[in-house]
Amino acid sequence: MFKLIILLFFSNVFMTFAWYGHLKNFNSKPLVFVILFSWGIAFFEYALQVPANRIGFQYYSLGQLKLFRKLSL
């Protein structure tokens, strides 16, 4: 359970930065750069999210996992 919480928390941190971090830090960069940079960050989010879902699915339903992900941030 602790591993699930940690994985979900950090995957949400990565994804939040991928979605919104570029607005403040890369506002003057070309859009193509920002898209590639955001996708690069999203890769790490998925690298944490997939194992979290596999671990969590042993104990929770899909709906519960989705709710848990929303609450973990």
C-alpha cells in the first residue's frame, strides 16, 4: 500500500509539471520544444503510473484506483 501511494504521488508530480511547468519556465521557447519536453516528462509519469496501477489493481477496483489517483495529489 505504501509503495502504491509513493508511486501515485510522484507520478502526479511529474504529470503536473509536464502539463503546467512549461508555462512559467519555457514560455519563450518554441512550441515544438515545449511539446517534446512535456512528453519527455510524461514518460517518467507513465513509468511510475503503470506499476502503481498493477500493484493497486490487486487490492482495488479500477474506479477506486482512479479516485485514489485524484486524491493523491
